[in-house]
Amino acid sequence: MPLTAVTIPEQPVRRIAGLREQIDLHNKRYYQLDDPLISDAEYDELMRELIALEQRYPALLTPDSPSQRVGAEPLQAFEQVTHAVPMLSLENAFSDEEVRAFDKRVRERLGVDEVEYAAEPKMDGLAISLLYERGILVQAATRGDGRTGENVTHNARTIRAIPLKLAGRNYPERLEVRGEVFISKKGFAGLNRWARQQGEKEFVNPRNAAAGSLRQLDPSMTARRPLSFYSYGHGICPESALPETHNELLSRFESWGLPVCSEIEVVKSADGCIANYQRFLRQRLALPYEIDGVVYKVNRFDFQEKMGFVARAPRWAVARKFPAEIAMTEVVAIDVQVGRTGALTPVARLKPVFVGGATVTNATLHNADEVRRKDVRVGDTVIVQRAGDVIPEVLRAVLEKRPANTAEFAMPTHCPVCGSEVITIPGETTLRCSGGLYCPAQQKASIIHFASRKAMDIDGLGEKLISQFLDKKLINTVADLYDLTVEQLSKLERMGEKSAQNLIDALEHSKQTTLARFLYALGIREVGAVTANLLARHLGSLEAIAQADEERLQAIPDIGPTVAKHITVFFRQPHNIEVIQKLRAAGVRWDDVVVEAERVQPLKDVTFVITGTLETLTREEAKAQLEALGAKVTSAVSRKTRYLVAGSNPGSKLAKAAELGVEMIDEEKLLSMLAVQ
Ligand code: IVH
């Protein structure tokens, strides 16, 4: 085999290794130690350099490279994964007595007087299993029903808290780490701010947001969610690799670069557990993430083994749950709100009630499915829950208190604001008003968005003024804002000549903007500030973005098929082009953008099938290298296959390829294709 074709100079080899080491270190500083050494921009710079080098030398790309966190193709569906060691759940305890009873059962079964427990916060996220082979992350799976879960490897790779490669070297050859994927309180607040700006519905709570984010078919969506991870246990692991206690195992995990929650404490007996619970109860609000209780685990592994399991939970652990912050009140009305993108959200208007540290008058009913499931009616007495920063929600109606003559609530078939038909898009649960900018609710929300701080940043132009402009028919689209005059404005309520002039000045000032802000201000679905920035950096001009087809857009890292579709559809609408032209004619302008080096994808969408044994590469490596160049690698030969790469002992695929007239190439040819690109 002529290996000269893939000979690589030594300098990039060293630089790539150095960059990977630096990036891994910064991930650790950020996620494990919460003590970053460099800014996000500097981090991005390192990552960009690494990606550029790996694209130049695809043979150096390995699956554990930190660059591999993004860029995998969207999936059609998740594969099933069978858990060799079942993923169990936990028994719950709701009182001190139940904890004492648990400790008593443990002591009796073990025949000892006192037991040591590892006390860990019960993170409010979802369980994940991470399989490391020779220290490399090879598979990630959700818990599912405990026996079979879903393969979410591509998505897990995008979570920077999850190491792609373990640090050190004394880890077992095969190790399954289990833990919780979650979203911090700050991350959750940011996510909902983003959802609001996009006119999308907000997430119910951090757990739902984490679960929804991990189960995205398009990894680029997961990559944009602020997911975090803590390890709390093991699945597959040779007995010889286990220390004596759970706590020591977690310390080992830490030494291998796996994040472990810093709040873990080792306590003795039921008294220790109860004191620990009191501490968490006090500190709960100050913690940077949501927890819904504390987990007590018998610390010694030999004791755990002796205790065994019942049904779906271990006998050696218990979850002490926090009481939920709930209250009872009455539903005065159910309104349906229309967001910027037309999404309909049913909201219960409540008799004011104090819960979880605040007075609540509105509670979300989320969507049509939830309303139907909970059957909440006007006049009902309901249980509402408020947890931390989460939007209050109606948990259920108290049926015993339901007055006579209440009617089941139905989502409207027509928009409550503009009367347009309500539609659902296949694959979405959200009902939407089809009125677009004809709908005053969508129109108003999109103008508020246009003027907002991260968009055109029009100082002093808020919801109240925008409502007046619309009511008085002073404006119709965002472009009309720039035609407003001091005379028109000073006639409005509570608006003197001075404030009118200030607003005109602010409008004038906003005209000098950036391409990214302008794009964001347009309010294209799913194009938030980050995506707008990416588009600007990669395509450089509005014309290039407007003309790019879906394929071109998807070549930009982090832009998936859904966003690409929304962008092309947006720029196909004549009324959108008209508004843009009018804005530019009014003097909205920005400086040129320096276009970033493009990701080279010379094999974009060329389909390969690999069969038989290759000599210099494993099939996985060949696949990874081909995919890095944009190729698709599938397992079955079909009419779509462009090349069949045949190693030794190729099997039946050869005949199939011959039958379909698919071009066959050998390993040598493959290597030269990889090297030339
Ligand atoms: S141990 C056999 N530890 O709670 C033990 N679980 O109700 C199984 N969870 O599915 C889990 N924090 O998603 C464990 N420190 C922690 C946890 C934790 C959160 C979740 C996990 C699990 C569920 C069980």
C-alpha cells in the first residue's frame, strides 16, 4: 500500500495535538472547575484553527478530537440501544421517617450497626449512559425504559461537559459512565429568553428543556442548547477496576476528566442523611442548577452488592424528594396568546395566589395537548406549581370542586387576534396562526423584536409606543418606522416634542448597524443572534445570504436543515424583499463583513459504501474521514451509491454494486481521494 499518498508534514501533526490538548484543558476549566482561563472568543479561535487544520489533513482527524462535537448529519430516527446493565430508577422517600425506615432496612439486611452513605443532589435532568472504549467515547444512550434506550451519541458529543476522551490512563478498557444531563438555572433562563425573542414558546422547566435538547435528530440543535453533565455512577465496568466505595469511584471519574457534582458528601446513618437534607433544603435556591431532592447511596460497593435490587430500583439507594411548591386557586379565564411566529399558547388567568415566593396570576397551559390532557376549565379550582425561575404551570384541576355547567376548553380553530385559520405543521405539536404579518399580534411582536436591543436597538421604542403606532395606522411594516416625523410623534399620548425628537434621533442612530443585527432583526424563524452572526461571518453579504440555497446554508457549521429551510423560504417572499429594500432605501446600512475561511467539503453528498476489511484504516476511520469531507457513508448499496470501497473479503455487496453499475474503488484509490481533497 503506497502510504506516501497520505504522508503529512510533522508540523501540523504537532500543532493539531497541541490544539486538542489546549481545548481539552479549557473544557475542563470551564465545565469541571468552573474557572475558565480564556474568553469564549479565544476558545472559538482555537477551535477554528483546529477545524481548519483537520480539514486540510483529514487523515489526522480522529473521532475523539474536540472538533467532532459539532457537524454530524441529522438522523432520520434514533437507533435502539440495549443496556447490558439495566438503568434503574430510585425509590422515593418524602419524610424523615421514610429515610429512617430505609436506613433500618439497610442495617438489618447487612447486619451492621451503622452505615455510611454518599449523599448527592438529585439533579433535575435526564439520565444518560456513556460508553468509553480505551478511553474514547463510543456511544451515548438515554435510559429509555431502563432496558433499551436511544442512541444519542451524536448529540452527546456536542455537550462540552462530556469528555470525548478520558484523561490519564488507568481507566478500564471498557467503562460505562452514568450520569445526568441537565441545564443550569442560568442556561435555562437564557434559553427561554431566546425562545421569547424568537416568538417561540418557552420551555416548561429545565428537565423538559434538557430532555428535548438531547433528543433532537439534528445534533446542531443540541449543540446550541446549554446542556451540562454530572457523572453519578457506572454501568459496564470490570470488578477489578472498582474501588471500595462509590465516593472513591467518583473521585476516579474526576481524575479521568469526568465532571462530578462538588456538593457530594459522605454521611453516617439516618441522622447524617437528615442533616444533609436540611442543608440542601436551605441551599437549594442558591445552587446554580435545579435539584428535586437528595439521593442517598450505600457507599461501600460490597454492601451494595449484598443489598441487591427490587423490581426497578436498587435496595441500596433512596431519593429524598423536596416538597413541591404548590398552591390552590381558581381559573378566571383561559386566554390564547399569539407569539411572534404565530405560535398559540393557552394561558390560565388565575385569582392571585402566593406560591414559591411570588404572587401568581397567570399560569401556562403549554399547548393544545396539555390542555386536553389536563382538562382544565374556566371556573375550575386548580393546583398551580411554581419552581424557581420556571414559569408557573397548572398541574391539575381539582375535580371535586368543579362547579356545574363548566365547558371543556377547546383551542380555537381561528386565530383569536386576526381570525386567520390555525394550522399545525407536520412533526410539530404547536398550533400556529396562519396570518403571518397580516395578524396584528404577530405584526406587533415582530416590530417589538425589530426594535429590541440585540436587533436594531432603537432606544425608547417599546411595546406601548408600537401599539399606538399600529392603532393609529402610522406604520404597517418595520420599514415605515423610518418615515415617522416629529410632528406625527408629538401628537401621540404622553409624547412631547423633546421625546419625539429623541425617538427620531434614536431611529436615525439605529440605521448604522451590522449585517448580523439586521439579519436577526428581520425575525426569520430560528435565526437567533448566534445564527445571524454565523450567516454574516460565513456568507459576508445580505445578497449572498438571500441567494444561498439550502445546501449552501447547511455547509455552514451549526446550520441544520430546518433553519436552512426557514431562511430560503423567508427570502422567497416578495413582501419580505420589499421591506428589506425599503429599509435600505431609508438608509439602513452596515460595514462589510470579512468572510471566514470556508469549510471545505469537496465530497459533499457523494454517497459511499465501504465493504470488506481495509488495511490502513478501520472502516470507522474511513467513514469519519469521508464524512469530514462532506461525503455520506451508508451501509447498503443502492442506486444512490456513487462509490463502493472494497477491502479484502468484500462479501455480497460487490455483486449488488455490479448489478446497479456502481463504481468500485479499492483502498488505494480511497486514500488518494482523501489525501487530494
Ligand atoms: S442514581 C441505580 N444519582 O434520578 C441508581 N440518579 O429516579 C440510579 N438522578 O434516572 C440512579 N440525580 O436520572 C442517581 N445523583 C443521582 C441522580 C440520579 C438525578 C435521576 C436519574 C435517574 C432518576 C431515578
